[in-house]
Amino acid sequence: MVGKKIGGRTYYYLAESARVDGKPRVVTQRYLGTADEIARAVPGGEPAAASYRTYGDVAAVWATLSRLDFVRRVDDVVRSKPGLGMTLAVAVLHRATAPETPIGEWWASGAAADLVRPRMATVAGLWRALERLTAERIAGIEETVAAAVLAIVDDHAALAVDVPQFAAFAPADCTLPSACRGVLAGVGLRVTRDGAIPLASRLYRRDDGTAPTFASVMAGLGPATLVFHAGHAAQLDLGSRSGFVGSLPLTDHPELLTQPTSARKRVDPERFAGLTALDTHAVVDGVRRRVILTHSATLHAAQSRAFADELATATRELDGLAEALAAGTHRGDRAQVHAEIGRVTRGRRIERVLTAVLSGNRPGEIRVERRIDSSALARLDEEFFGKQVLVTDRDWPIGDVVTAYRARTHLESTFGWLTGPAVTGPTPRWEWTRQRIAAHGLVSVLAATVTHLMRREADRAGMNLSVRELLDQLAGIGELVLRYPSTGGRPRTKRVLTELDPAQRALFDLFALGQAATSA
């Protein structure tokens, strides 16, 4: 909340700021009134101070932790004094709602300190306390939380998913994390088929040349349907494997790509807007398998835009090369010019539609003329954009196959937000030991567990949102904190929720935010 003094009076506004072109800017604001007007709206006299903070995201995550009986379950596993259940719950709450804000700052100024019961005295030693989480305790905590999730979801048809870009760990005193030597980690996950809710994890390093193979990571997660993408297809013998959903390189099955649009049928429009599919069979690794050719209008549009941008960049570079040759400022020989053309047109199918014709042989006489093959561009748009070839041995409905395959995308998006571009330690010269990375991984996985459970419940209520979109919607439910002068005892405080729009009201009711101040 901000106050603006006009004509000797202060007027209060509820303001939302964001970075625009790298600089902080107020992007929206809503007038609240003068202190007198606020006081009349909230009986109890004129407040001495007022502040605004987000409430809905913190309250909803805390309510979900409470529903899972999180603190008691963790304490039953760890069996240490003091118990780690509350400490871990607060760490998960912070990671799910404010991963980019230092935890001490978040605790001091946010709603968490008022929601958590019993209240923690401080969070200063939180990460030190979590160093008591051994590998056995981490496995036990995941197991007990998974049991609580499955009691709600009742979905035992698990998926095994790999997220190789899980996190990058850098020293806390590194001012440029991307330039510092850190640890790159991936994670294998066992998740529910319904909602991609993590149940178990296996963290691994992938920066030291000893990363386990995709197959070995997945094998360590127990019985589950393996989910893989086209890049991993060559590592798997699908001829003998059972229990999988994955994608294949489009070029492996050109006969599917040329099928007419009329051969595809719409797939559950309520769940998958603009998605059509052809359910058929093809030979994969010597065995006839069920394959599904899907076409997404959304993906088609995105790939078409991306390709147009890339093609425009390539043509500009070739035009620049042609101008330099004509002006005599580029004196390379024919081999050098040919290599430059190859660099510009190589990759992402650019070479299918963009060609360059060389004339002349001697430096100073060489010229370049570029051409775009419009018919090849049309074929590329028709045959490739928006399409995927999925393969599976499951007899699930097409919508369930697509949902299973997209689990990895949802998880990559969630972890990309939860772990950020680089994870730094809480104090200068923090060393990311194996145990500390394991504890951080557990916090991130549990944050994904809680938020994906929330996303599933919102989806069941008709709100199709990503985890980030859901948390952003909830964060829009704000709380105005009014502090009144002391009358001899402690200063009085009143908290008032901001006005809710229909979507926020639905989320408020769904997650019972009015009852969030309970023990997790």
C-alpha cells in the first residue's frame, strides 16, 4: 500500500509493482481512501499505520499442509527434539509462495507468521536445522506425505518422470551465479497420473560426468508408467519394454505426418482446447505399437511464430552477407562464404526453406542470392508444426495418454519457478554439500507436491490453471493490516481482506482460506 500526500492530506492506494524494462514500476493501483475513510470502513478508530500484504497464496498452501497433517507426519518419521515438522512446513510454505524472497524477509513482512500455529520464534536457523535430514529421513518423509496425498487423490497408477533441469546450485557470495562454478542437478520423480503430484524423488548430479542413465534413474523410482520424450527414445528398447508413454521423432514416421486433417478427431474439448488426434498403430523398434499423432492449434501457432522469427533472422544475416560481398567489405574466399552460409541456415529446418546460391569464384567477385521456397514452407507448416507422435502400450483414452505425456512439461515449469535460475545459499560462503542439496531438493519436491495437489483441486472445480497461474491468482487476495495506537497495552491490529472478484471468491471458498490459521 502506498500513500500520496495531496493538499496536506494523505490518500492511500493499493498498488502492485513489477519490473518493466528492468526497472520497478507501479502497474496497477486501486484507491482505498484517506485514513479517516479507512477507519470508518473498519470500526475501531483511526489507525496509526496501515500496510498491505498478499494473503491468499500463503493461506491456501498452509491450509493444504494442514489438510495433509504435514507437521505430525514429519515428526513421526524424524522423531527428534526439537521436532523438524514445523521447520520443514515453513520451508515448504516459503518455497511455494515466495521462492525468490529471502526467507527472513518473507517471514518478517508476510502473512505466514500470523497463520502458523504454534508460531515459530525465528527462521534464522531454518536451513541449519534441516541439515539433520538424513537420506533415510528424507525417504521416510516422502513416503508418509505420499500416503496422505494418495488418501485424497486415490490414484495409484503412478508415472515415472525425469526433470533434468531441476536446479543449479551456486555459492551464496557469487554475484554472478551463471559465471560461478556450482552444481547442476536433475531429479527423477514418481508422480500421480492424475495431476502429476510428486510422491517420491531421486536427485542426481549432472555436471560432473557421472550422471546416471535415464533408464537407471527411472528404475530406482519403483513400479510406474515410464514417461519419456523423443530425445530419450533411442536409449530405450521399446520392443521389449512394457508400461510407457513417450514421444518419437517426427521424422521417424513420415507416413503419419502426411495424413489429412480429416483423419484426426477432436480430443475432449473441455480439457484440451484445439487438440486433435489420430489413434493408430505403427512398427516401433520391430514391434507393432499403438501410436497417436496429435496436433495442437496452440503449439502450431507458437512454432509457426518462432520459425518465422528464426527465418527472418536468417534472411537478414544472408542479406547482410550479400551486401558486404557486393560492397567489397567481405573479402573471404568461396569456401569461407560457403561456411558462413551454412552457419546461418543450419538447424531448426531453416535449410528446408532457405537456400543461397553462390556466383563467382575469386574474392571480391563472389556474390550471394538467397531464395525462400514457398512450397517447402507450406509443407513444413502443414506436416510438422503443432504435431507430436506419441507411443504407448497402455489402452488408456487418448486424453489420459496426452495428460501423462504432458506431466513432465508441467513439472519442468513448476520447478523452473520454485528453484529459479540459480539457487544460492542463505549465508555468505555457503557450501552446497551433498546433504544440503538433498535437503533443498526435498523442500522443492514437497512444494511441488502441495501446489500440484492444489492445482488438481482447482482443475476439478473448473479452473484450468498452471501452478504459477494458480498461485498468482491466490496472491491477488490481499490483506490490509491496520495498526491502532496503544491504549496502555499492546497496539491493536485489525486485518481486512481486499475485495474479491468472482474467481478469487471461488478460490477463497475452495481452499477454505477463512480457516487457514490452523496447525499444519
